[in-house]
Amino acid sequence: MKPFKTLDEQMDLLEERGLTICNKEKTKRYLLEHSYYKVINVYSKFFQEEENRYIEHATFEEIRLVHIFDTELNSTLFKFLIECEKHFKSIVSHRFSEYYRDIPFAYLKTSSYDDSNILQLTNSISVLSKVITSQIRDRKANAIKHYYQNHQDIPLWVLISHLTFGQIVRIYTHFDNKLKNTIAKDLSYYLESNLNKKIIIEPKEVESILFNLIDIRNCVAHNNKLFDFKCKNNLKYIEEIQIFSLYN
């Protein structure tokens, strides 16, 4: 069992390991408010020459500044990830509803998807069904309950607000190629309008980008270390997007 240490004991341990602490009271207050585990255990390694030993002249202030930088990076990125999510959800709900126009609960039918992986598809559809059931049973008024009771249908553009980014991305992976191509063209047009240059993104590239965005969003949402975070998927190099990212 890892023994509990008081703030003073934490200061002593850091100094024993070679870390310079210029203001102990401010340091103790910072660790109390932000957690020794979240600050020291996560960001100390950038200033250590070996485990539990800091490089010469390393200070707590340097660790604090890296923590602040990473926190600000999280906040900034989260803002744009939310915009990406809203943009993608809007396109998906519109294009899917257009594709399966006037078919009630089309998103709950396996015939509306590519069924090459029927097990994953049924799992994804089950998630949508559970979200709907939960909202209908909720005692509070909500859009899903309203549409179900008054229109005997719940359009995807209503349901989608109650889905996580991960849930809608996984549903998107089951769309047929024609629908995926339409959505990829919409996303390509969005990039073109911002970069003033023709860009074509294929559906497979869109899918890889989306799963990387899920990884980043989960990291940011849980306030985990983003500083040296790596996504699981390798992406095709698209020069215009990379240059745009560097200068904006």
C-alpha cells in the first residue's frame, strides 16, 4: 500500500530527489489544489535524468510551467474538438436523413448499413436503441420523448444531440460507400473553403482522422497529459492541412 504523505513530507521527498523548491508555501498550495499525482508523477519525467532523480538545477517552477502549458493546450484544443464534433454530427445527421428519407427509425435497421461486420453493427445499433429507451423513460421532458409521443419517429438530427462523438463515429463506420463518399465530399469542401485550395479526403482517411480525434478528445476530456500524446492511427500526409496546422 502506498503510504499517504503530508504536503511537508512531499516537499522533503522532492528535495531528496534533487528538485529545487524556491517557495515551499506556494508549492504546497499548488500541489494541494492540483494534486501531487497529477503534477509531479505526470510532468516530472521531463526533468529527470533517471527515475526518482532530477537533473541538476531542475526546479519545481519549471514543472509547474509545463503543467500550466499542457492545461492551456488542453483547454484550447477542447474548444476546437467540440466544433469538429458539432460540424461532423450536423453533416452526418443531414446526409443520413436525406439518404433514407421518410423511413422511420432508419438508423435502427440493419438494412440501412453495410453489414459486412454484422456483430459490430448490431452492437452499434443496440447503443442507439438504449439511448432512445433511456430518454423516453426519463421523467423529465426532452426532445426524444416529444418526437416519439407526437410524431411516432425520432429523426437522427434529434437523436444525435444525445450521442457521444465516439458513438456517432462508430455508426458512421457502418455507412455504405456512397453515403461515406458524400460525407467525405462535404468535409473536403469545408477544408477547401478554409484553405482556399482544392483538397480531396477519401472516406478511409476520414475514418482514421475521426478515430484519432476520439483518442485526443478522451485525453483532453479527462485532463490527461497531452504534451507528448500519440494517437493510434497513422494518417496519410496531406501537405495543405499540415501547413495550415503549423501556421494557425
